[in-house]
Amino acid sequence: MIIVIVTFKISLDITETKLKEKFMESSELYKNTQGLTRKNYLSDIKNNIAGGVYHFDTLENAQKWFDDERIDWLTQRYSKPEINFYNNPIVIDNISKEIIS
């Protein structure tokens, strides 16, 4: 399993409400993303940072998603993103009461 953390600067004048609207506009894109099991949107209006935490099944699927076209799209929509990939060897899911490895 792979976690991808994406952050980018957002406009100084954007509100939490407007940012949430922008997130909702793009949310349908992720419903059929190959290998994506979960995505969480992030916002820190006070520090003008937003982004997402993505949970993928494999590094290959994560890297395919974050190709040059996706990075260009994020850059045009918000700003140039910082993207970091991490191995996720264990997940504790308190909703399903599972430990997944």
C-alpha cells in the first residue's frame, strides 16, 4: 500500500467555503481512479496550504496517477504541488475494526 501526500500553496484570499467548493468540483475524478482506495482533502487556510492524502494499492498506480498531465492540472488549478510517496505497511481501521498489512 502507498500513501501519497500532496500539498500546494493556495491564494491568500480563498475562504474555506470556496476551497471546499473547488474540492467538490474535482471529487468525481477520484471515484474511478485505478488503485485508489481513499482520498482525503487537506486545508490549512491560515497558512495558505491545501492538498490531499491518497491511499493507493501500489506504487505503480500512484505514479501513473501523478503523471506530468496531473501535475500540470494541479499547478494551473492551485499552484505547483509538492508530492511525496510513502510505503504504508500497516493500516489500522477503527471503523471496520481491522488491522491491514
